[in-house]
Amino acid sequence: MVINWTLVGALLVMSSWANAQSQQVPQRIVALAPHIVENLYAIGAGERIVGTVEYADYPEAAKQIPRIGGFHGIQLEKVLALRPDLVVVWKNGNKEADIEKLKALGIPVAYSVSKNIHQVPNELMKLGKLTGLEAQAKVQADKFISEYQQIVNTYKSKEKLDVFYQLWPSPLMTINGKTWIHQTLTTCGVRNVFADATTEYPQISLENVIAKHPQAIVIPNERATKEPQKVDWQLWSEIPAVKHRQYIEVDADLIHRFSTRMLIGVRDMCDKLHASRTYYGKRQ
């Protein structure tokens, strides 16, 4: 990106203003990930978001927020023009170079660092403290904890089911036991057949899947600018999940985001996997 440093210089006055305002409760927030947008809305701070990234589409009001970049990076000039008094970045999803530029310009930066389900309530409380909405954040955090525990209690003693999570069809990819998505599977009381893979998001072959004999295949409906090539699983009837047509479709926007809504997706996935569990139980 070619930066107009004349504009940047002029806007440094604005960023200095933002830095001074950072001592107060922030009223102009740039949120650099869809889950950050969702969580800010959940605690009542959604109207303060003045800029965000591509795919931040929930709730409906979020679609009207100006876009300042996406997965491939942010447009610094657009961020500065919005005069934010806080930018909330995704530690594992935003480019470190972009984050450092924001800091260098004196813009207050806060991190979202969720890596597992149990950190979502902490993230809500952190956002609550940043925005002065601690009470609302605690309500949402407590609700999340209660609902999550209900799901765990429902499925923790159920008979195990061997599951393959098809993260992406082309190239064929899945998840190992160190990932956020694996935690959602264990919440459902099932076994991830690739839990022991050496990398978090391994690229695998159809032969690898055949060798694992999964009883169910979870297929997330992922929004993409280009429709990915689909796997014709019907060609591989030696896989139990294929033979018995145990395909589980889930909403990727729910399962893959570190937001309060993810429990809707997890509960839906668990219910569908339990239906597969019941199907095999009746065949015995």
C-alpha cells in the first residue's frame, strides 16, 4: 500500500486528539475482526463502532459500518480519517505490521486474544472494562458460562462417535487437538479422528480420511468470494460416514467466530452429532 504521508501528517493531529481521549471511555471504536464487532454489540457498545473489516456482518446494523480492510491488511489512512479513540485488534488474525503502525501513530490499541471457548467470557469482561459497560458485559459472560456448561453436561457421558471435521474441501484440510474447533467437538462428546495431527490445520488426503473410518463428517458452510470445489464423498463408500450418509452441515460463521453466538452453532452441531450417535446405536 502506498501511503500519502502528507495526509498522515495532517491526521496526526487527529490521532493526538484520540490519544488524549483514550483517558476517557472510548466513543469511537475500530474493531478489526467480526467476532470483536459481535461481542461489542452483545455488551451494548455496537453503536460506538466507526470502522471494521470485511465479513463483519452481524448483527444487521454491523453491515452499515465503514470498512477499512480485511484479512490481507488494513488501510491506515481510512483508520486515521475515522479518528478512533480505540482500536481493538485480533492478536492472531491481524497483521503485526499494521498493529505496530497504529501504535506508532499514538492510537490506543487493545487486543482480543481468545484461543479457546473458556476465554470468551474473559473477552467480554475485558471489552466491558474498556467501554465502561462492565455490568452489561458480566450479564453476557455469566450467560455464556451457564449455557456452555449446560451443553457440556448434556453430552459429556454420551457414547463416543468418531468424527472428521472437513475444515476446507480443496485442498482438503481438517483440525487437530490444539484448535478452537476441536474444543467444540469435545464439547459434543465426540472424537476428532485427526486430533493427533502434528499441525493445527493439516492438509490431508482422501486416503487419510478412509484410514480413520469416521462415523460422521462435519461440513461447515463457509462464505467465500469463490465457491470451493466440493468433495464427492459418495465415491468413497468404504467410509462409514459415507456408507450411512452421516453428513453434518454447520454454520461456519457461528462455529468459527470467538463470539457469544458460537454457542448457538455448537449446540446445533452437538444435536446433529447426537442424532448420528443415536442412528448407530439403533443399528447395534
